[in-house]
Amino acid sequence: ADHPSQDYAWLRQAGLRYLEKVARQWTDYNTHDPGVTILEVLCYAITDLGYRTDFPVEELLADGKPDSLKRHFLTAPRALPSAPVTELDFRKILLDIPGVKNAWLQENLKHQLKVDCTASKITRDPIPSHHKQQTITLRGIYDILVQEDETITEEPSKTKRKKKQEALRAAVRRVFNANRNIGEELDEIRTVPMHDIRVCGDIELHPEAVIERVYAEVLYRLQLHFNLPVPRRTLAELLERDIPVESIFEGPLLSKGFVDDNELRRSGLKTEIRLSDLIRVIMDIPGVKLIRKIHFNYCNSTATDAPLDDDAQWVLPVKPGHLPNLCEENSRFKFFKGLLPFEVDREKIEAEYAAIVAAEQAKILTIAQASKDLPLPEPRFLPVADYTSIQHDLPRAYGVGKHGVPDVPASEREHRLAQARQLRAYLLLFDQLMADYLAQLSNVRALFEADASLGQTYFHQVVGDLPDVESAYEHFDQLENLLGRASGEHDPGPDGVSLFDQRKNRLMDHLLARFCESFNEYVLLQRSLSGRGRTDANMLPEKMAFLREYEWLSRNRAQALDFYNKVLVDSAGEPQLDEQGDPIAQPLWYDQTNAPAHAAMTNISGIEHRVARLTGIPNILRRNLSSIFYGLYEQLDDDTETDMRFRVVDTDREKILLSSSRRYDSRAEMLEELRIAIRLAVIEENYQLATTTDGRFYFNIIDRTDDNVVARRIEYFETEAERAEAIRYLIQFLNDNYSEEGFFLVEHLLLRPRSSTDNFLPVCTEPDCFDCGAPDPYSHRVQVILPGYTPRFSDMDFRRFFEDTLRRELPAHLIPRICWIGIQQMQEFEQRYKNWLEAFRAAANGAPLEGQEQALNELIAILNELYTIYPEGTLHDCDDAVSEFSPIVLGQTHIGTLPPDMNQP
């Protein structure tokens, strides 16, 4: 059978064959046999299960709420677009800004630096003639040319027009900096200048043509030809052209409709105007019969009109970097019908022209409002989990259905009732299996959600639609809880990992594979880290965080930090508002507790965000890593003397999650012990699980080197599952709020000199100008700084994995320098980097450059001093027993760099 689960006859025959093997002496296989009757009812019930399982996937995922499928799938506008990468992409996002008719991105090659190769330095001073020298042209710096639309160019008030132009340039700068890529910077924004051209001609019309309407069309279409606007398209239009969906949604998603790349390329700056093209444009206008005479010239030209056959007048060059524009006030057209010339009404021409423009604007508005998403199925919501006991389908004589035991003599009733209850209890086994199957099927949507708050992968339901069903159970009122515990999915397995963690991890791996993503290499590495490995339970939040943020991680992987905008801006350059109507702030530096509500609101580069998620760094914010703020409390003992202790408190839940195991004599001693306790508490192997004499559960944090209790949870749990969930939450809380892991990405291009007192980055050259690296230390260069002193970051295997991941994810044209630095250098670097970021943002927004000069020079100075630290190694004599955890490895070890208490948890 194609679908055996829906083939009643096949199921019945398969059941009978099985009975022949195991119960041939018990039945004659005839229909009067109760066993066969029960078999037939079960087969029928299985066909119902098979039928429901074969429902379309969208109906199984439907939950009866609007747009339910959008919560389970990334639709095309969310999955396929990307932040702008190419020149065309940036032109597209600029076209979304109100007031921009067209825009062009041009690389600025004016910024050059002189390199004294003999002295191996960049200099402003004259280079001695006997020194080899080289000129560096900085790459990645761009200018933007903007063509303003009619709302600005036709503004009659000069003052208002100037204000609109300034506002437009500010919006363009905001949008570019909100979308710029790593290693790119905007320099100048210029309004593209116009090169005015006048056109004159004699045109013969058809008798029925309306002269003023044709005149208006001539002016409008010639202007379109001179500066061709970028046409907007609806999704339906592009699909009708058989353009693949992935091509339609390639690049940034726009708010005013789709833009075809080929049409965008054709709207570039023209270098010449051909008279033959103008003739074709005019002849395509309805009502035009022929062109008797036509010529064109520059608007300010005083030369006499040239005859049509003069070859020099067939092509008119346009000034480089200019946009041709029809000079309407100096253009003249005469219209004829037959031999008779006709005068035109200027007011009617203006009215017809305005009507054409209004119709085009209405068309643009319609396109902008058209759907930008592919239609999704509208599935029926079906009560998949509804289950009716098979006992209702058995003959009434069985006494197990809704009618209960049939009427029998009183002397037989107790016996028949006992038999019915016995059969009911036997059949409840089948009922429960099938009811749970439907409960599982109806919760398929929950299985594939990147959310562990539901806390289960097995689902169940109570069969309660039978009369007197309570009598079949010893504790019917506890049946719901008993069924929930029956799977044992939260009980630790032999390897300490629960069934829930194993199953949920496999489900998340399946979802990751659908996006061609994998955590396999990271998982294997984490399990191999000596004493610092993470179990599947630890990996689960990392995988789910990656999936929840995948739309942002995928779209913005090359996007850079927004150093310019103080608030989050939309595609028009306007501030985005939160639920309270306030602008969403974009800080350059975060505190431990001011994390944004959503990943899209986090002001970090896409590569930092993505690499952090792929390498298990829990806190992605740009923040202080060298000095974590801890909550410390002074308590009074019974002897009323001050007692120094620490507590880790979840202020949102108003709950103490961890407490010190002893008192401390000094604040410094307490801080050091707290730091050690937190490092130990983020690793599940350091949890000591214990049980009280009355059967309650609790845990402590211990140091495995001496089994000393360093912290404890002053709380008892009724079940092991509750304790496991508390441990899971504590690890996540500590990772989110107290993690010392993180990294900084510094773009060298932003460190370029902007004043005569700015210092240069060092350059590595050979005396004859054959560079030992690339001589340009600014273009396409980034520096990645990490704390090399944390337990995981001091492991060389993890470092190799992180560096491989970073280089794989970083755009291919960017060259990173990676430094794993010590805590003292980290403290210095963090302060200088933060100061420079704030000064740089202020300068970018108009503050005097003097404010960032000192900050820049101090940052460059510390960047030049950074060096990588390595785990401590020990040299042994040949007779000594060599520890496998501290060998001397060439290129991976410095003798005595990291003290043991810094690189061991």
C-alpha cells in the first residue's frame, strides 16, 4: 500500500497475520471474536491517525492565529535580502530617501599618504631625495552625488530650498552610515550639477491630436530621456518577466517598490545626447505624425541654429559629472496640422503637464503600497489533537462506551461492571498511546521553535471522555503530572545529558542545516576542552539564539558599526521609535545591563555579532571586559559584626541565585573568590548535586581541584527536573551578565589622519619599497582584540577555532590582525577605544576635530603596543614527568606569560 497507515484492509490483514503467529490457539479469527473486533476498531483508529498525519504541513503548523506561518518561516522579504554591499545596492537605499530622485556612489581617490620606505614610516615631512618613497591612495572612501527631486528643485523660496537641500544631505549621510560596510567611509555629498540643453523643432500632428497635451508630453518625455528616473516595479511585474525570486530580492529591501538592476544601470550619468534618440522619443508620442525640423544646443549658447544635416549637431557632449537637463524656457516647438500652424495655450500646457506628473506620482504611490511578499497559504486550523476513545466504537454489549454497562439482572451487574472496568483499563493503554500521538502531532510547531521555555519535546493528553474513567486509575487527579514525568526527558542520562537536551539539540541542528549552518566543529571543540567543555544543555541556548537572530545575522554580516547616528534610523533617515514612541538610542558603549530588546537594535558590526554566536560568546555587546561589575553585599552575623559575603541576584525575578559559602575578611578577597565562583559556575561539571535526608534536591559550586565548595544555592527543589532547570537558568544568567568573553573590532580606515597633528599607523616596508606586508595600513585592514586571559580564550585549540571562524566569516578583501592580550593591556585599550569612539562620533556630527585628535593618538599608541599572550608552559628535564596540560609548544607558548590562576577556571 502507498499509505499503509490509511489502508484499513491492509492493517486488518497485517493484524490477523500477527495474531496467527502469537495467538493461534486463542481465536478462530472470525468476526464474532472480541479480539478481532478490538483489532478492527484499532485498525480504524490507526487510519484516522494516518489521515491526520498526512495533513499538509501548513495545516499542521497552523495555530488558528493570523499569519501563523510567518512565525514559523522566514518569508522571502526576511530571508533573501541583504544589507547594501555593491554600488547598485547603495544607490537603491539612497533612492528610498524622500527628496532623492537619483544618486550615484563614486570612490574618492583624493586621500593619499607619502611613505618613506627607507625610514619605514608614513610622513608629512619632505622625504630626502636619497630615500625611496611611495604614495598610498586610501581605498574604501566614497562620495555621493545626489539628484534632487522636484519638491526641492521647484521650491520657489531660495531660503526654503536651501534648508531642504541641507536636510536632504543630512538624511543621506545618516542612511549611508547606518548601512555602511566594514572598511568603508563616506566623505563628501554633492548635488549633481545640471548641464542645460535646449531643443527646438517643427512637429506635424494628426488631425485628432490635442496640441497642448502633445506639447506637455514632448516636454515630459524629453526631460525623462535627459535624466532617466529609476522606475519602480511591483513584485508581480518582476515575476511576470520570469525573473527568479532570489534575484528579485537580492540586495536591500526597499520601501517604495522593487528596482531592476538593469534599469538602474541605465539611469547612470549620460556623457552625450544624441539627436536621433530625441527624434525617436518624440515620434513615440501619440498624436505625432512627423518631425519637420529639429535641432538642439546648450541652453546658454549664442550660436545660430545649425541645419539638420550638420554632422556636428547630431551628438551633443555632456560635461563630465553633470546631468543633462531640458531647458524648457529656451526650448521652442511649433505644431502643424497639415499646412496650418497652430498657436498653443501656455496655461493649458502647464495644466496638462501637471496632470501627467500627478498620474506618475499616483502610479509610484500604488507601487509603493503593493505587496512585497510572496503569498503564503492560508491553512485551515484543524483540531488535530482532538481524540475520541476507541471504546465508543465497540459494541454496546462490551459496556465500555459512553452508554456504560447495558441493563442486566441485578445479580449479574457487579460482575459485568467489573469486567467492563477491566476491559476499559486494558483498552486505555491503546487509547493513551494514540491520544499522545495526536498531542505530539498537534505540537509539531512547538518542536521546531527556537525556544526552550516550553521545556518539553514529548507531549501528552489525558483520555477523559469515558464514563467512570477515574476508577481505572489510582490517582486520576495526578494523571497529568504522571504522564508528564513518564517520558523522563529531563532526567540526566548516563553522560549527564537529559533526553530533552539531546532531542532539542537534534531539532535545532535540523533547523540550522536548512540554512546551511552548522555548529558541529564548535560542539566537538567544546567537548574536547579539558575541564571546560560544555554539554548539549549548554549548547542549546547558543543554537537557539543563533536561529532567533538569523534574519539579522544573515542580512547584515558585512555591515559595520554605526559611529555616526545616535539613534536608530529607518530607510528614510528618520529616527525609529520604540513602543513608547521614543527614539531608539544607539550607544557606542554598553553597560552590563542595558542590552537592547532585539538584535537589530544592537549597534555592533554584523561580523562581531555573527562570529560571537558561532563561537559561543554569550554577550555580544561592546562593553568593558576587564572590569565586570559585581553585586556585593555586607551582612550582619548573629554576633552583630559586619560579615563580608557575596550574592548573585537576579533583580528581574528578585531572587538570589548564588551565595558565598563563607565569610571574607576583606573586599579584595571576596571579589577574587566571587570571580573564581562565577568562572566555575558557568561550567556544568563544577556543580555538586546533592539530596537532603527528606528527599529534596540542591546544588553547590565546587572547585574540582580540591573539591572545595566556593558558592552555594540556598534553595531546595522538589524534583531533579526543577534543579536541572535552575542550573540551566543560572548558567545562562551568568553568561549574559558576568561573562568576561568578548572581542573588539577596530577599523583602520576610521583611524586615518584628519588633521596635521594626527599620528599615523605604523607601516612595514623594505628600503627599496618592496613591502614586507602591504604598505597601506589603513585600507581594508581591521584589528581584532580579545582577552587572552579567560579560561576558554587561553586554550590554544579554541584560539585556532576562533581565528579560523573569523577569517572564514570576514569579507575576503579584509585583512585582520588578531591579538589575544592581557588584562592590563585590555584595561588600557578599553578606556582609550571608548574615548576615541565618543570623540569620533562627536567630530563626525560637526564638533571640532581637536576633540578627537588626542583620543586618536592615544588609541594608536596602545594599538602599537598590543601583543598576544600565551598560556604558561614549563620546561622539564628528561627525567621529569611532563604534564600534558602545560607543554612548551613552538609558536604557542610563552614561558610564564599567564599565571595559572588566570587561565584555569
